[in-house]
Amino acid sequence: MSEIKLTINGREIVATKGMTILDVALENGIDIPTFCWHPKLKTVGACRICLVEIEKWPKLQVSCATDATDGMVVFTNSDRVVKARQGVIEFILLNHPLDCPTCDKGGECPLQNVVYKYGIDRARTIEPRQRFIVNEDSTFDDLPIGPEIIRNQNRCIHCFRCTRMVEEVFEEDDLGSYNRGHITEILPPPGREIRNLYSGNVVEYCPVGALTNRDFRYKVRVWLTEQKKTICNFCPDGCNLTAWTFRDKIYRTTSRRNDRVDDGFICDIGRYGYQFVHHPDRLTSPMIRRGGELVECTWDEVYDAIICKLKSIKEKLGPEGVASLVGEDCSNEDYYVIGKFLRSVVGSNSIDHRLHRKKKLSYGEDLEKLGIVGTNLTIDDLESPDLFVIVGSDLHSENPISALRLLKAKRNNDARLVLINPVPSRLSRSGTEYIHKCNTEVQLITCLARIIVREKLYNADETGLDDRQIEKFLNDTDDFTIENVSDASGISKDDLTLLARQIAEAKRAVFITGRHVSLHYRRDMVLTALFNLALITNNLRGDPKGILALRIGSNNRGCYLFGMRPDRLPINRRVDEKDSLSSDWLTGVSDRKGADTIDILRQIEESKVELTFAVGTDPVTSYPDYNYICSTLTKLDFLVVADLYLTETAKIADVVLPLSSCMETSGSFCNWEGRVQIFEQVVNPISLSRPAWQIFTDLAARLEVEFGYKSGEDVFNEFAPMISGDTKLNFRTVPESGICVPSATPVNRSAGLQPVSVRAPELDQKHEYVLITGNGDHHIGRNRTTRSESLNRFQSEPYVGLSERTANELALSDGDLVKVENDFGKIVCVVKYIDGLRDDVVWIPDNFPEISANVLKNREIEIDMVSLVKV
Amino acid sequence: MILNDETVKKIKATVPIYPQRRSCILPALTLAYWQEGHLNDDIYREISDILDLKTVDVASAASFYTMFPKAPVGKYYIQVCHNISCALLGADSLIDYLAQKLGVKLGETTEDGLFTVVTVECLGSCTTAPVMQINNDYYENLTREKVDQILEDLRKQG
Ligand code: SF4
Ligand code: SF4
Ligand code: FES
Ligand code: FES
């Protein structure tokens, strides 16, 4: 890249060829106003407010669309420029209502600021301003154009940031511009609403008060608010947020642009999800069961009760009589202190966060040997591949903002998206999706690898695969012929061949798996098959590696990092490696593996565990076997539940502790990249609630062990050196980019091609439909997003998704009631047709309190099967 | 379906002509207009299905071109120019006269379904102002008398 020298306002500046004048100015702290230009959108040069004067150029030029060249002499503030800008403003204001006193953008409006600066104090026209009348009786021409977005067209200055963003960045189609000239209108397409998962961003990017959101408008003046840095923890993307508060209440959260992580966008879940914090359902006081009822009590009473039980049970059963189940949305600080308390104060290693698994999986040791557990890919790395193969994931709803990076790669380097899924997903709007018969992933992936090998589309030298290995692989997998696999998976032979060739041709492919793989009854085998495919196509070379196995649970990576597993300590060290961590509290920790979820539950049945802490988790609605979890938890002598709300699990607890949310304490989260990012305390704890780290610090103190933490920050400062290797690092000195904790093991290409096998799942043959659950529109998980009024405006009711054909066969239409049942339970709910759903699948969004799909699940059965009956 | 097989066929035939799919929108809208005499939301949806484009793009392009009527109009669609040259030569009073004579307001259709009157911007025929366009024909150097005659002739044709 060649260097150029230019002069702006008399200052000599060195820049790079290809930069626009605006880029150069901004980089050097020279202010040029802009409306239509935005760093995250393609330049259109439509508003002309960014005019500058260039020596020897007869006319003023728009700086956003003019390249800086060597020797250029630019003035950004000359009299001519100022006069021209005033002219532009006059034009913009011709029809602008100037209703600043009643406009919600006031105080943070780029237009208001520019007018203020360039001082136009009167209009030279007398004609009435164009009005888009919505209500004759009022001057508020506010028109709802979506569940959350309100439009006032009078104020629009036609910069088209909103429509360009929806089209370019989100690849959505629910906002457009209609008509032309001064009567141009911003509207969703006929008969529709703007309701895409990223819709709230248009409000943030609109430079005037033309688009506002229902959630925030007219609630508080922005200049009265305080801004706090926080991190979204609804999904593992870890977008950076600013929380806006007034008198200890959060009024909104907006993007705190971090180009490395969120690229300046957040999804609606991150934007409106915060409302769960102030929801009236929040627990206000600790509760204790007296005479069969949960009654409010003081923290002292509840702590005394816990300590008393803890001591007696420990005496009776030893420390292993105490166990803990933790949710995946707590902070790293919570995990660290819970782990420290349970392991070093109580003496038990029985702790686990993996509550959604039915059967014992390996601890991932095999995958660890292959080096495909965790990842060292960063979100940024998702911009460079030219092919994404998404397997078993609704990336759009599981990792909404990471999904946008794939679209960016598509925009910038023509990357292709291929999706191989058991149920249709929203990202198919931007790629090709193949819907396969459930549980045929291993065959499918292996078949693709076989096609590539047989068509000799792989490079033997680069992949290091010799003929003997290839021969063996072909022999070992000779069941997976294209004919067999096409029959089994329902994907045509032509499609399989096409797909295989596409993968083989890609210069750099990344294979991304998500929810369906992470909950797959043979997860390890699916990933092993992918390892083979990635190895054959030479996508495991160098760093970063080409396999990204994403998990659900916003801070699941934090769970790993802080040892929320019976065999792991902080920074994912095995319990028998504790000496490699220099921390005093680890000295007395047992180096014997504790019990995982499955064993904890079994030990409860056998009365070997009598006290369990359930922190930030609601197994009664989330464990994949409702009957079993209820009967098991009620066998406990003492169940301690700490949560935000009176969850179904809390209702059967012996004591309930009101938990503070991450907005009410300081701390950190770890996103899927392994990036630890800190957040500030935004508001005071709601009512008497306390953060988990504090609860376990208090409990330790009552057992005469002083942890001495006064804030989440103190906890962070204790573990910061451990995770960063930097003894001086603390909460105050964490860089904006966070701390990236490298993933466990490097990918092991030399392991060579791995044996794969298929094993039919254990399932109930009596029922004909496969049950698959996922996230509803604008929801993640069960407890928090459903307590956001805004998110509930997008969807608040559960449904049973069926293909139109299946529904019709049962004489059901959209909106009819259907009973979904099997030997374990039943659900009655309305039917909704889902385009592209297979005829043998029942899809249920599992977020809403009315129904809980785990009543249909049984831990002995790998694939949940159900029957449908018209009600 | 509103669009008939022939229109659909013609719309599909535009696809190979342009390097970009989106360029087919205008010919498609025109073909649909020729068939139906106006455009509407259902037509946009049909066109976007035929061309595999987003409805938002089709609807937004159609809305840009005011010369496509967006609701049913009379058999004779009268577009009177009210831009500067025509205005100087009495377009305004001519428009009033027309509306009064037909007994409709601007944008309305006569009860017999024959005439709809709307105003448009410059028709590019300033030298023969005032001008109006009825369906595909221009009528120039208008006077009240000429207008009477034109309407009468058209009525006769029915
Ligand atoms: S609504 Fe806002 S963002 Fe959209 S074009 Fe108008 S001013 Fe620009
Ligand atoms: S993508 Fe994930 S982390 Fe980002 S705002 Fe949405 S839910 Fe939050
Ligand atoms: S910002 Fe440059 S033209 Fe709009
Ligand atoms: S002004 Fe009427 S044709 Fe030009």
C-alpha cells in the first residue's frame, strides 16, 4: 500500500492510497459532519453535508466519496465550505418539522448538532412543510412500522442508512423506501412489519428522530442519563453494550461498538433483553420453607439454615454429600467463587454446568486429542473464508452477531454459505440450505469426504494423506456410499456431489456446528466426521483451525474456563494437575474427580448427595427429562436455589436465594472466542438480591474462611493473573479488546483420518414424529427474554411447528390446537406451519412458560419421538 | 394469480437480457401494467416470486414511478401536465375545467368507468403546451374547445 501526503487545513498529513478525504480527516481528528455516510455501510454520497474545498478543483466535493490523492490541498472549514454546508442544511430543513422540543432524538441528534454548529436561524420559504399525516388531531405523526419501531416520516432526511443497513448488512427485506423526492417514505413492504432480529439498529443509526423505539421513547431525556459499560450475556457472542440509567433504573442498552467483537451492531435480544432486570417477577427477599410453604426471611436466617444443613450432611456423608449445578449465564466471578467455595471450603468436586445432556458423553478427551475442542478462531477470522459449511445450527438465532460476519465475508469476498440442518433456519436467506433426515449427520459428512476422495479432489501432498490411509478410510466407510447416504438422509445424490465439489473447491472453508450438534446423541462422532472432512479438504492447516463447534449458553466458555466441571479447575486444568496453578486455595482441593450432572442425580437417588445448590439454573424446565428431574430433586434433603425469579425449580426448593443479575454487579464474561471482557455495575442490586459470588463469599465466612471479596472486581483481580499470565493485570487495566484465553489444544493433523461409525439411536418406535426444539423468534432461553415486554411483542406465545403437509394429513390448519404426546407427557398448543420443515419433524420453540418441551423427553431415549392428535 | 400466463412468460423472457436480475423489475412492472391497467401489492409479490427478487425492491421501484397507477383507473387515463410551461399557458384552469366537466375530483374515475384525471409533471412537450396524455397518446396546444371535442370523441368510441 502506497503512502500519500496531503494537506488538510494547512496541516501536512501522511495517509494511505485508497482512503477517502473523510477517512483521512477522521483519522487525524479533523471534524467533518456526515449524515448518509457510516463506517459500516457502503458509501452513497447522498446528503452532501460533508462537502470540502480542494485546491484547483472548481467545485466543492463530498469528502466521503472522494479519494485522497498525493499533494491534495483540502479545506474542511473555509468560508466557501461553511456557506455551502449552510445551503445544504437549508435544503435538508426545507421540510424538516424542527419539532426538537417534542422529538425523542433531542440531545443526541446529529442533525440538531450540525444545525447548532452551522447556525441557520430562519427559513426563507413560506410554503407549508411536507407532512406525512398519521393523525389529523395531533402533530405527532408517529406510525408503528414494527413491534418496536415507530416512524415519524416528517423528520426523515433521506440518508437511507436504515434501508441500506437492512439490505446490505442484515440481508433482510423488511424495510424499503417508497415514492421519491420530498415525499419519499420509509416503510416495510406492503402488508408487513419491520421485525428482523436486528431491527433495533435502525433506530441507533438514524441520524434524526425519524425512527425511534417504543421501548425508550419519551421515557427519559438522554442528557439526564448515566452510561455504563456492560457486556451482553444472552448468547456467547459477547457484544459490547452501553447501559443508559437514570435514578438507578436502566432505560435502554445500545451498542458500544467494538469492531473486534460486534462490529458495531447488536441484535434485538441484546437491545431489549435488559428489561428482565426490572421485571416485577424478580425475587425480592430470601425465602425458606416453613410448614411446607416458602416464606420470606432474612439473609441471616437463610445462611444459618444452609450452614447448619451443610455441616450435618457433611458429617453424615462426607463432603461429597454436597453438590452444585450451575447455569451457563452467570459471570466468571460467580463461577470462580462457587468453585472455590465448593472445592476448598466444602471439599466437594461435584459441580457441573452441563444440564442439557441426557447421557454421559465423554469429557471430550478424544476431541481434545484431535484439537477440536474449543477454538482459537476469533470472530474477526470469520471475515476471511470463502466458504462456510454450517452443520446443525440455527446460527442466526444462536449467535446473531457472529452470523453477520458471515454475511460480511459474503459481501467482501464472495464467500458462500451452505447449511446442512435437520430443521430450516433463518440464515438460509443468504445461502443454500439442505434439510436432512434427523441423525444422519455422520453418514452425510463422511459421504461428502468419500466423494472428494473418490473424485480425487484432495491434495495428497498438502494434506499429508498417503494412499494407504485413504484406502483404509474408503474401506472402513464403504457403507456410506452416495446411494446409501442419499436414501438415509433424504438429500439427493446430485446435491451431495455438488456439495462435495463446492467444499473441495473452496480456498478456505470453515465448518461451524451449533445447537443440534452440541445436543446430538453422538456429538463426538459428528465432530470426528467433520475432522476427517476438514482434514481431507486441507482446512485444518495453519491457524486458525477450520472447525468451530459453538455451544449454547451465553457464558459456557466461562464455565470451562473456571472449572464448572467435576474434573476441571480454573483455566480448564484437570483436578489432578492442580499443582500447575499457583493459588493457595487449591492446596487442599481433592484431586479426585467429582460427580457430573448424571452422577449427581444418581447419587441423589441413592441418598449419597443430600444437599444441592442450583445457581442460575432451572433444571425442572430445562433438564431433558421432566419426570426424572422432579422426582430426583424432591428426594434431596436440602435444595438451595439461587435465581432471579421463582422458577419451577425454586418452587420445590428448601431455601431460595434472590440472585442479582449481571447488571447489578461488576465482573466479566467469556465469549465463544475465549475473550474475557469486563462489565461495570450498572444499577444497585434489586431489593435484597445478591450476586452469586457474594453469596458464596458470605457462606465461606460463616465457615470461618475469609475470601475477602467486596466486589466482582476483587474476584476478577484474584484470577486475572491466572488466566492472563500477567501478574500485574487487574480490572482497571484490562484492554478494550479483553483478554483472550487461548483454547486448550492445537489441532492435531497428524492424527490422520479417524474411524467413524454409525449407531442407530435408542428411540421409541411407537411414535412417528421426531421432536426438535429451538429458540422462538427474538428469544433465547426460558427465564429472561420472556420477561422483556419488547421481545414479547415479537413473539410471546408458544406453538407447535409442523410442515403444512403433516398438518393437513391430520386435518389441522394453522392456529388449530394439537396435542403432542408420548409415554412421558403431553403438550397442547396451537399449530403453525413452518416452511421447509420435514414431514416427520415436530418443531417447538422452547422459551415460553406455558409449555415446557422437557415433559416429552426421557433421559433413556436418545431421540425424542412424539405422536400428534387433533384436539 | 393476477398475472396471466402470457405476461408471466414475457416477464421471464426479460431475465437473460440483463446482467442483473434487479434490472428486470421495470420491464416486469410495465408488462404487468399493460395487462392490468394498474399495479398493486399483490402484483409486486407475484413479480418478486417470478423473478426471485425481494418484494421490497419491486414495491419500492414501482412507487418511485408515479406514472404507474396504483389502483384501478378508467378506460381513459388522462394525465394533465401542470408543470411550468403548461401552467403559464393556463393548465390550472384547464384542469379545473376538465374535472368539472367530468364531474370528478383529481384522481377520481367517472361513474361510467371511462375517465380518470390526474396531474403530472412535465411531459417533455413544452413547445406544445398545454399538454395532456391519454393512455399512450399526447394531446397538444389544448384549449377548452379542444378538450370538449376530445372527450366527445372518446365517449363515442366508448
Ligand atoms: S428514517 Fe432515518 S435512517 Fe432512514 S432514511 Fe430517514 S433519516 Fe435516514
Ligand atoms: S448477538 Fe448475542 S451477545 Fe450480541 S447482542 Fe445479540 S444476544 Fe447479545
Ligand atoms: S456524508 Fe458525504 S454525502 Fe452524505
Ligand atoms: S411543462 Fe407541460 S410539457 Fe413541459
